[in-house]
Amino acid sequence: MILPVIEFCISNLASGSYKAMEMLEKDPNLDIIEYSCLSYCTRCAETLFALVNGEFVSGETPEQLVENIYKHLEENPMF
């Protein structure tokens, strides 16, 4: 079974997206990965974000980021 991949930048985790990652890690239907850099430095400095199956998804708060990630997954099914 192929799971949706959620990628986080370690710098963005330090900026506040860590709480979102913790919430998402509780979902066994997601594959959560941390990277040292995802090469979105300007956007990383401006907002909380993650790459969802390779697509940029952001939020102003960790809770909003999680909500936007699930919304993105609903609107963009893998199959």
C-alpha cells in the first residue's frame, strides 16, 4: 500500500511546524519524512509548510497546516 508522503524541512519544524508534524505522525495512513532542507527557503521563512506528495501546502498555524494537508489530500487523491 502506497501512503501519502508528507515532507517537512527541519528549519520549518524549528519555526513551528513541529506541532503539525506531531499531529500527523499519529495517523498511520501517512508517511512522514524530515529533511534538512527542501529548498523553499523564502517560503520557509514566511510560513509553516510541508510538501504533500511533492506539492507545497502551507498554514499560518500548526493546526491550520494540518487542516490544509488533509484538505489537499482529499482534493488530490493518489488513485
